[in-house]
Amino acid sequence: MKAIIIDDEQRARISLEVILNEFYPNVSVLASCENLPEGVKAIRKLQPDVVFLDIEMPEYNGLEIHNFMDESEMTFDLVFTTAYQEHALKAFKLNAKDYLLKPINPEELIETLDRIKKLRDIQLNVIGNSSLDKIAVPSGNNLLFVETKDIIYIKGEGAYSEIFLKNQKSILVSKNLKVFDEILSQNENFIRVQKSYIVNYDCITSINKTNGGTLSLINDIQIPIATDKINLVLDRIKILRK
């Protein structure tokens, strides 16, 4: 896993990197940053898997990261580090994977990274299925296995996505739509028809090209479609009919 450390205290940054090198050597620290703006630049450039972010920093604290980054950019696992217990609730509200108190306990750090790695490995194993029959969907500390043929569409809203299924149930997931777009691009039955929607081709019943464009799906569902995607959908349907 690739990691970035953001902390205004040089001693804390060095200490965390030493602990990682000693107890979790398969984590590679790509950058060590002393403030939030510098850390955000490093994140955008280096695309880490994990970000260790201090909360109490001068000028900007770690909880303000959502003011600097779009939700769609936050594809990494976020772990807050701080000496102050009272920040825990706010940290988890920002969809952090964990919260480590300073001085950081190596055993707690290992538990956190093991949990993150396990979830990532399971997702990669499922995604690695060439037919992509299933995807692994995080739900709390568990992973739900969803058959792709049962998905009608996925709607993205900021840092969250909602998966709508043929059984008329839905699953809210703390992953942005970009993550699902990258995963389902391996499956020819799915297309991102608009900024906020990914649709299963097999569930399309009709296309209305007026008023900007609308897709009708099974279960009487109406989905807006971007005008530049209409021909792509029609071409795809023609290919399937051959």
C-alpha cells in the first residue's frame, strides 16, 4: 500500500514512518507533509492508498480536508492521528477508516492497516474475476457481495453511492461513483450515462431523446442521460443485436 503522512510536527512524522518501516514494511511512504495544503497537493499527484492525517495543525486542521478536495478525489482510506480523544466522532463523520491516538501504538496501527488491507484484497480478488459476476461492497466492517446482473443502476451523491437492485432494495455505500465507474468499466453491460448515474444496459427498456434525454429502466425507473451519451447507448444496443 502507498501512504502519505500529513502532520505539522516533524517528530511525529518521523516517528510514524519509523513505526511503519519496522512493523508494516509493505506500506511505502510516498510523501511526508507538514500542512494540509501541501498534503493535498501530494495526494493529487501521488494517488496514495492510505493517508495518515493529523487533526490539530496550525492554520488548517485535518478535519478541513473536505474543504480542499472534491469528494470524487478522495479514493484513499483516511486514518486520522491526534492526541485529542474528543475529535473521534467528528473524524468518523468524515468517513475516516480509523482514528489513532498519539503516541501511536504499533499494535493499534497494525490492526488498522490489517483491516484496510483485508478489505482492499477482498475487493481486488472479486474485481479480478474476468467475468465480473460480483462486486464487493463495503458495509461497515463487512463486505457485501452483489451480483452485477442484479444491479439496475447506481446513483452517486458526493462521497456516497446508492446501488439500486432488481428486488427493489438499495444499498448505500461510502464510495464515490468514480470508484464504481472504474470497477464496472470491466463489464460491458454498464455505462456511465450521466455525471451521477451508471446504468446496466440489460435493464434499459427505452430511450426518450427529447428534453435532454431520458432512459426508461425496468421497475418504471426514469434516469436522465447526457446528450453526448445517447448515441453511445444506441450504438451499444445495435452491437448487442448483431
